[in-house]
Amino acid sequence: MGDALLETRELRLEVASRVLCESLTLQLHAGDCLGVLGQNGTGKTTLLHTLARLRPAAGGEILLQGRNLTLWSRKALATRLGMLFQSRHDEMPASVEQTVLLGRHPHLPDWQWEGRQDHALARAALEHVGLQSMARRELASLSGGERQRLALAMLLAQQPQLYLLDEPGNHLDIAYQVNVLQVLCARLQTQGAAVCMATHDINLAARFCTHILLLHPHGQPLLGAAQEILTPARLSEAYECRIGVVSNGKRQVFFVE
């Protein structure tokens, strides 16, 4: 399996003295796709922000490629870790192409412009999310769904080894939700990457995730292989409502009873 790209040891998360997650120990290896599920307020976004070093942990340790997260410089961290935020304020005057090229900045030498390879990676990223025909459009002219696809394209152009995704399906129709996650999951194999995504969509997690972290309202996380965690009994307990499942032999679909 090799060394872990990301590891947490006895991680503790708190907000306003309320414990969201306690004693979380996990490892993410190349090829893993971890889905983070749970009710609103259980700490999904807080966990991602903590893993991205945007907020401090209340306790425990986070290691990126075996090195404590606090020891990485911001630029070095950005070449290995990329974050898709749940909401953004992106009203800057820029074109779609200029925006996606921002994903290449962590890889550029100081005071250098993007080169031919950077532009090629940006164009390929736009093609992956179906925005190649809008490269010259102004950012302000895009719809909410198009902006979400552009944010994902910028992340693809960044080429981190660890993708942290906060509600990647926001504003996207079903086809693009599936398409984008298929592209990301392909990178798990070809680029030795890993994904950690917070989502409210249990069925999307069931389709793409190899592992599930199920956050409970009282701070006790449940972690394991997707097929072990995604059961009606465990989901019903975590979401505090009755959740059922149907199967066609190939795929399961979860629903609220």
C-alpha cells in the first residue's frame, strides 16, 4: 500500500468549545477516495479546513507525506494539497482562462509567467469540465454551475496529490456531478492522488468512495470501507431518520423512508 499521503493521529476538532470530532485516526493512501458524511453541523467543513491548515486542530496531529502539516511552507503545501471550497467570492475581473491558470501558480518559480505546459494543462482542465468554449468569457458572466466547474478546473490544473472537496456537486446537474468525479477518480490511479470529499449526497459517495468517514452529532466518528459503513442502520443512526436502500444487483440507492 505504501506510505500514507495524509495521516491524522488522535485528531480533535472543536468549535466554540463544542467537540465535533474526537480521537480521529485515519490514513489516506494513493488511490483512496474518502467520503465524509454527516448531518449539518457535525464538522465536515471544519475537518476539511483543518486538513488544509486553514484552522488549527484542538488536539492531535496531522501528517502530510509523513511530515507534520505545520512544517510545510504555504507554497510547498499548495503543490501537494488542493481545496475546493463550498462557497466562493470570485468577482475579480478575469477571463475563464486566466482564472484556471491560477491553479498553476504554486508550481511556478518566483516572478515567472506561465509557460507552454501550464497553458496546456489549463486547456485540458477546461475540456474535462466542458468549459473549453468559454475560455475567453469573463468570470462575472458565468452561472453558478459554470463557476463551480471552473473552480474544479482550476483544481485539476493545480495537480495536487491530495484533493479536498467541500460539496463538489454544488450547483452542478447530475451529468456534471458524475463526470467531474469520474475525472478525479481517474487521477487517483494515473497520478497517485487521493480524494477527501465532504458531501450530503449519500448515493454519490456510495458510487465513488472507497472509504467513508461518518460523523455523528455527539463527536464520535465512524471510519471504514464504504461497504461496511454505508448501511441503513448506521446511516439512520447518524442522520437521526430512517434511511432505506434498494439494489439492482450492481448499485445500491439510499433513500429516506
